[in-house]
Amino acid sequence: MTKIFKGLFIIFMCLIVSHVMMDSVLAASDSGGQNLGVTVDNTLVVVPATPIITSLDNISFNTLDLVVEVGSGYANEELNFVVTITNTVTGDVESVNYTQNTNNDAQTTLGIVDLDPGTEYDFVVRYARVGGVYSANSAQESVVTLIDSPVLESVDAITTESVNLNVIIDPVFMGYPMDFVVEIDGGGSTYTVQMTKNITGINVDLQVDGLDAGTDYTFKVKYARENTLNFSEYSNEIAITTESDEVDLEKPVIDDIRNITTNSMDIIVEVASRGGENLDFVVNVTNIATGETITIDFNETVGGGDLVTLGIGGLDPGTEYEFSVKYSTSGSSEYSDYSSTVRATTNYNDGGPTVEICFNESTVVIAETELQTYLDQGATVGVCSLDDNKKITICHNGNTISISRNALQAHLNKGATIGECPISGGSVDIDEIKDIITIVNNIDKDEIKDIIAPEEKKKTYQKVAVAGIAAGTTAALASSAIPLFATMPGAFGSSIFLQFLELFGIMGRRKEERNWGVVFDADTHMPIPAVKIVLLDQMGKEMATTYSDKGGRFGFLVSAGKYVIDVFKKDYTVVKDASSDSLYGNVYNGQSVTINEDHLMSSNIAMKMEGMNWQEYADEKVTQYNSKWSVFKKYFFDVIYVIGFGATIIVTYFYPSIFNFVVLGIYVSLFLFQRFFKKKKYGSIKTEKGKPVPFAVVKLYDKETNEKQNFAVTNSIGRYYLLTENGTYNLKAQGQPVSGVQFEKKGSVKVDDGIVRKDLIV
């Protein structure tokens, strides 16, 4: 019985203690967060499960929706939420309170307002029942608000190569540095230029340089906070045309004709606003009596009053001539229009009696007192026959040539003389020539053979001949190859490495379509071979690995999805501070890449070589290329070939046999190949002093549409290798800052076998 009472007593005491503790808990929870000095057992306090920010939706310029999921036991319940918002740009922190119901899935949407555009924010959330204990903070989620598109208000300060863009942006960005990207469409290509500006007002001026003169361009602009890459949409477009650099050549005027003699006169030409300039002139001279017209070229400096004197010689006495003039700036192929024609008549000699004679196939009028002088030089009295096809022998620039009668006067005006050119070194004695021939005929062939090709030397000559064939063949093949790879760091070994990779199937075959990516050097724009490129999925799992080939090209054929890229190359780092390049277009900047179904992954990758001074490297390569050892190696096979050719001629002459004739035939074939059929596989760019220009960009444009078709970059010794379809193209070459030689040169090139071989002097 006593045990029963003891048990009941214990149960009663437990109920009292339990009631007291429950009151303590309720008192603590109703205290509103004030410290009442009550000690409780925290193990009896129910803390809500940590919430999850499942998504950030409906992101705009200053608002977004925060979707929050709470513990499953809080579905369809009114809860208190506290959202802590951190502005990562300013560091400001703000807490916003919400009271609202969750849905069946224990989720609710919290609307965030009054945010700044283009700004990164961090969000954390906690919640509690009304009057209850708050949960722990959720994991932090970050987002960047959108930026409203800028307004491209106008374009001014237009020159031949630059413009100024006037852009209006959101005033909230005043006081911050902003990145701007200008998309430029014109000159046959579309590219972007990035620049950073410190914002002091809503009006921002962006200067764009490096444009082509007289070209139509369209511009549009987008912007973002510095180094965030979270750009706005592009602005409106504005189209302009750059100033033309072509100079209109005003038509010249023949101002006067002076100093008229029997065979010459001076033409005074006025060229407006060209005083002091050196110009090229072309004068049309027409004989009114015969209708014969010749042109005479001059290069003269215009004097004071914009006048220049052009002396015309070699005219016929007493003959009326008609003159007109055009000009161009020195060295240019662009000429002005011809001037108006002016006529003048040469003098009869002293006004005395005259006579018509035929002299040097031309009918001329001379003074009767001069007749005997002309007759002594082969002239005949009377007019010449009009046989224009009869050839006249003249001496022009040291060469004896035959020309038609109609062309005689033009050559005489350029310093030619009638008759054959004199033989330098004086006259030749025929008897001396006969003596030399007699001596040669009396030389015994066997005596010469014993001196230069005795029997015991026959095999030596044959060995030298065979060695010469091998050397000549090697030189012919080597000069037809592409001599570019050894002029880039590590390129030769890398190309061999890549051949082994392709041989054993380590590198997959590319699809036939030309949509690969290119790994290139950001400084020189040269492709980089043997770069390891790893394709990862969003979880960091390796999906595929490949290596860039000797042209820097690579590609992945994988399933559709989003991927990121890891790039590995010793001494190189990936450049991620730009999303495009003026030559290669879009460039990988570290963000995920979306690949559509049945498409190759083809993003271009820019890299920089650490601690590399490309200008010093190029100078060192040029020095090596021109060193005595390099020159020796360059011409070694040619020297062996020439020696072998000579040995073959000697041994075939003295020891004729089928073998020797076959060897001689091979030499003749090699000679004909190198002389008439061999073509180099590259073009080059050099300065006027013969120094190679490294890392210059050579671009081809369609002749009709001026659309960019292809480009190449010269290596460290100024050579480039460029393939394209056959046809005629506009060509533009530009020096890059890394080369140390700044230039721009335009021209045209005709391609008939798929290879551009244009050599440029800048």
C-alpha cells in the first residue's frame, strides 16, 4: 500500500513540474524578444526549418520576385518573413519585413522593389510563425538587375578615320565607371569596340577610331557596370559616312606658250592651289597636219603663282601642234581631267626658204641652209612614204630595239637615238676573233679531259651529280612548302605532336563545315597550336577534350546543352576581359556556352603569353634569319645543286652514257621546274629598307560588295599564308602595335590558284 502512495506522489510531482516548465516556455515566447530573466530548456523550443530561395523571377531594372520555400509543416500558414538585401556595389544592407501566407507546397513569393538598375544584390531570408521563433537564414542568392538600353542621340566630329558618339544613359550610374561596347557595321565587316568611362552626367561621349575613309558605318551601343559583363540591350542605330580622303584634282589650265623655236616650245601650265608640290604631268601633243599624237611625261615641282613650265622638244619646224595637259600627285594613279586644248606653230628657221625632207622615216620641214647637214645623215628630199609598218632601229636606254615609225618621236623625246647602240669597250678586231677561234679549235679534247676529268675521277663526278640532284630536289620542295611554323614559339614541335594526335585518333575529325573555333594570341592575332581544350558540363564534369591544330582550330561535337571551357597551354593564360575581337569576332569570356543539337561547339579563345615581348622576339628571329649560319643553311642545297649540275655537264660531255644523259635530263627538268613552274606559297610584307614587318594583318574584301572574306597575320619574319577562292579582291594590310611598325596600305590582288602571294613594301 505504501508503494502505491509513493508512486501516485511521484506522478503528481511530475505533472506540477511539467506545468511550470510549459508556463515558462509560453512566457518566453510571448515576451516579444525581451529578456525576462527566465531560464528555460532550449531543447523544448521548436525552431522552423531553414528556408530555401528556390528562384529569382521577373527580374527588371528595379524589381524582382523572390520565391521562398519553408518547412513542409508550414504549408497554407501565415508567416512573418525578413529579407536581408545587400547592395554589393555600395555595401549598403537593408532588411524588409513581410507577412503573408504560404501555398500547399509551403512556398510563397516575396516582391522586392526600389532596387538600382544594373546592380548586383545578395539576398538571405528567415521566417517565423506570428509571434514565434525565427528560423536560421537561408543560403545566400545573388542577382544583377537589368539596365535600360542607352539612347544613341547623335554622331558628330566625323573625320576620315574617327567619330564621336553622343550617348544618354540612366542617371543612377553617375559617379561610377561603366563599360561601353560599340558595335560597328561597315567596310564589309561587323565588329565591336569596348571602352570604360567614368560617368559624371547622363550625356557620355564615346570616340571611335580606326575607321576607313569614305565608308558607310552603322553604330549602336550597350553598357554595364565596370567588369561585370552584365550589359544592357543595344541602343538605337545611327548610320553615317566617314569623310573621304580622296583629293579632287582640279583641271589644269594652259596659261601660255613661250620660247617657240623651230623644234621646241615651253608650255606654261597653271595648277590651282598646288604651289610647291611635286606633280606628275602628261602632255598630249598632236601634229595637226598628220594627226599623229604622242604623250610626254614630266615630273616637275609647281612654282610660285601655281605655275609650272613644261618644255616640249623634238618638234618639226613650221608645224602646227595642239596641246592638252593632265596631272596627278606624285606616284598616284589618279589623274585630273585634261585641260582645254591650245594650239601653237613652230618657227621656220630664221624665216628663210624651207624644204621638205624625209628624215628618220618622218617628213620634216627645215631651212634650206640646213639641207646638206640632213642629207649627210641619210635624209632624202621630199615627203616620206606612209608605210607605218616599217621598223626603225634605235638605241633606247642602252638597248638596240626596232619600233614602228609612229612611235619614233615618242622615243626620241625620251632620249633615244637613231641606229644601233655602240658596243662598249671600243671596236672589236675581226682578226683577233679569228685568232681566238683558231686557238680553241686546235685544243685537243683529250688534253682537256685529262686535266679536268680523268678516268679515275669519273665516279666522283657521278657521285657529285647524284648529290646535286638530291639537293636540288630538296631545295625545290622546301621552297614550295609553307615556311611559317618555325617562326612562332614552339610551333614546329607542336605541329609534329598534333600530327601524331591525329594519326592515332586522339583528336577527332572535324565536320566538313567551317564552323570551328580558333585559339589565338591576343597580342599578335597569330593562331596558337597544341592548346588543350576541355569541355565541362554545368556540374564541372569533363565531357570531351581536344587540342587545337597547327592553325589554332578546334571543335566539339556533343549533345545540346550548356557547357564551360577549361584551356591549358604552358606559359599562356586565357584573356576573359572582352567578348569579341576585331578579327575573330566573338571570343569566349569565361561564361557558359550553349550548344544546339547537331552543332559544333565553335567559340574563339584569346590567350596571352606570360612575360613575352613580341617585338624583341621578332627582332631576334629576323637577326637569326639573316645570320651567316642561316644564310649558309638557306643556300647550301642550291650550291650543291649548281656544283652537281656542272659535274653532270662535264661527265656527260667526256663520258657519254645512258646513265649520264638521264642524270643530265633530271637536272634540266629541275631547272625548268624552278625557272617556270615553281611558285612560292606565301606573301610577305617589308619596309622600304627591306626589314620584315611582323604580326601585320592582311585582309581580303570582295571586289563587288567589299565584304571581308578572309585574313591572315604575318609571322615574325614578315610572311603570311592566305588561302581563298580564285578571283580578284580588294586587299588591305595594317600594322599592329605589337609589331612596332604602324601602317595601312590598300590595293587589289588577283588569285588564280587559291593562294595569295602578294608582296607589299610599306
